[in-house]
Amino acid sequence: AATNVEISIPVASDATAPVVKASQGSADYAPEKEALVWKIKNFPGGKEFMLRAKFSLPTIREDTEVSIKKRPIQVKFEIP
């Protein structure tokens, strides 16, 4: 089992009004990191957990804009 799991999911810089539901652990929007951070104390092998999130995006962008930078999801955990 993994312990102290922290999954950081990047979101758009102008994301607002998050509605988050996690099947396990807690998830919070961290605007200073431009990320949704999901923390799970204990993640046993063979298990599956789900996170759902909905954000508002007030900025309207043209379809031709290609400057959106995609950042990777970051996962931190400990194996006891």
C-alpha cells in the first residue's frame, strides 16, 4: 500500500468556482499552484478511487490559440 499520496492536477490559471468530489481522501483547489491537490492517506494495492471536479473558466479563448501550456500531473507517495 502507498501512504501519504498527493496527486497534483494542473488546471487553467483562470479556473474558478471548483466543485470537487473524491471517493477517498480530500481534494482542494490550490490557486497559488494552479492545481487541484488530492490527498489520500492510505492507498491499498488493487483498489481504485475516483475524483470528479468541475470548474468555471471565465476567459474566452479563440480556437486558434495554441499558447495553452500543458503541464503534467504530479504524484507523490511513500511506500512503508
